[in-house]
Amino acid sequence: MAKTFCYKARDRTGHVLAGTIVAENEAAVASFIHSKGYFVTQITKQRREWLLREFLQSLSPVAVKALVVFCRQFAVMIDAGLPLLVYLNVLIEQTYNGKLKNALQAVHKKVQEGTPLSVAMSEHSRVFPELMIRMVEAGELGGVLDSILRRLAVHYEKEHKLNEKVKAAMTYPAVVVSLAIVSVTFILIVVLPVFTKLFEDMSLEIPLPTRVLLTTSHFLGNNGMSIFALLLLLCLGLSFLAKHEEMKKGIDSIRFKIPVFGMVRKKIVIARFCRTLSTLLRGSVPLLSAIEVAQKSTGSSSVIAALTIAMQGIRQGLGLAAPLSNCGVFPPLVIQMIAIGEETGEIDKMLEKIADFYEEDVDDIVTRLSSMLEPLLVGFLGGIIGLIVIAVVLPMFEVVSAVGRQ
């Protein structure tokens, strides 16, 4: 049975290579590496936890933080004047992300065969974003790959910072809501049935709030698995429907209309589009090609559809500001700033200013929302638990009264 082995080897110049190979045994791994002209330094069987980690990594895109480190290291080595194959080897050795490491090994092999770096990277679009591929292509043509990679690093650093800020703001509410659901479910399914038997044995007249609570508890206790299965089927159905383009546009439009959160999402989309477009234009990527990449970076089906229509006007020579104003996505302020950028010939700088403005705005809104949501959610959770406690305590007063009358 074939197994996965990790190996380390050196080429004739002494540079270290590392990776994984699927083979029957260590001897087969060593034989394969020797056949490629390398000298084996270490072979170990890959542990199960590493296999699981690689499988999970293969399902998700490479983290933005990993791309930042990759771009920074790449730029430094180009500055040092090292040959392309040499610094690809170094990057492979220094990369801990399994998915990125495997892609770099495949890229190294292609480059060794004479394939341009950008073309080799484009064969791994699930690892290297289209923005990076287009920018590397422009850097290769202009001989400025080091400066291009620095711009990419700055771009991904700002994107990572914005993403982390939004995630941090959403973590606390998610934890509180999850705790509320778990706590209430536990009380309804485990705790209340104990009181139900007590009330029945004492033949008490149960108040309306308590009756509602006991009915809910009884329903959940008897139909818990059915409700869980129904919710699971609903989630699977929605995820299946979300793959259809029209449904994706509809869901996306609804998300933009959610009070407060829809506004924040729109600002994030605008900031992401403007920053990506600015980065591409600074890398000398043609406008239409840059917009094609930038619109995909928004992650919004409705915005992508609107920008696709706007591109028809750009192809007709109407510039950038006028077609974007007609697509209904961008507010007047953004359109005016883009128009000024077109007039002054500094549209890339203006787009960067727009992105900075909206990212700072999102940062402020998210900070305010966090400070408002925390006490509200705590109060909400306390209120729910309080109502349940009151509903349970009310019949207790009946018990005390009954005992007192006796």
C-alpha cells in the first residue's frame, strides 16, 4: 500500500529541497530522488495529523498572511540577485503551508523546463490569486518584479488587516449568540423536564408563561433530531441553490440591504475593488484586464454583474468614471474622485486614497458596532435566561402557597 513520505535532499550546488512523495517504501523514495540527480539527506513517513492538516488546507485557499510573507521573501531574494530557480528552492524550504509548498514545487519544475514564472503560477489558481499572477506577469515584462512583489505585499497586508478587524468584531457576538442557544436548549431539554414531573405530581395550576415553556421543552425533547435534520437539509439546500448565478445575485443583493451590516459590506467591497484596481494599474496592467481581476476580488455576484455592464462603456472609450456612475454600485464621492484622477492622470493614486478612506471608515464603524453590541448581547442573553427562570419560579410560589394553606 502506498504511503506518503517527507523528504529533504540537496542538489549538486548544495541547495536544499524538501517535499512529499507517495511511494511504497523509503527505498522507492530514495531511488526516485537519486534518479533526479539529488542527494537524499532525510526521509520520514508522514504522520496522520500532517495528512489531515494537508487535506484541510487543500479545501481552503491559502491564507492572506501566508501570501504577505511569500511576497516579502520573494522580493528580498530578487534584490539579492539570486537566480530564479535558487530562490524558488529557498521559498519551498521556508514555506510551512502545505498547499503553498506543493504549488511552489510544481512551479519550480515548470520554470526549470523553461516556462515563465507567471504562466507556471497560473496553473495553480487556487493557490495564487489572479491579482498576483497578473502582477507577476507585468513585473516580468517590465523587469520590475521586485517592486511589484513589494506592492503586492502591501496590498495583502492591508487586506489582511481589514479582514482581521471584521473577524474580531464578529467573534464576540457569535460566541455570545452560540452560548445563548446552547444554554437555552440545555435548560429546555434537560432542566425543565425535571420540573414538569414535579408540577404534575403536585397537581398545580401552571401559569401561562410556564405552560408555554413546558410545551416548547416537550416539543424539543420529542423532535430534537428531526429539527436538527431539517436544519441540516435546509443549509445543504441553500448552499446548493447559492451555486446558481441568479440565486447568488439575489442573495448578494439581500445582504447589501441588511441595515448597518449591508452598508459595512458595501464599503468593504468598494475598498477591495479600488485597492485591487490601484495595485494592478500601478503594475502597468491594462485597464480592462485590471477591472476584470478587480471585480472578481469583490466577492460580490451583483457587483461583478454591474461592473461587467460598465466595462462595455469603458470599451467604447467613455473612460472609467462615467460607466461606473451608471452601474449603480459606487456613491457620488467615489465617482467624483475617480473623475479627478482621470483628469490629473493619477487614477491609481486616487483609487488608493478611496480604498484608504473606506477601510478607515469600516474600521470606525466596526469599532463602534462592537462597543454597542457587547452590552446589548449580554442584556439579551440575560433577559432570555431571566424569563426562563421567572417561568420556572412562578409555580414555586404556588407550591409555597399550597404548603402554607395546609
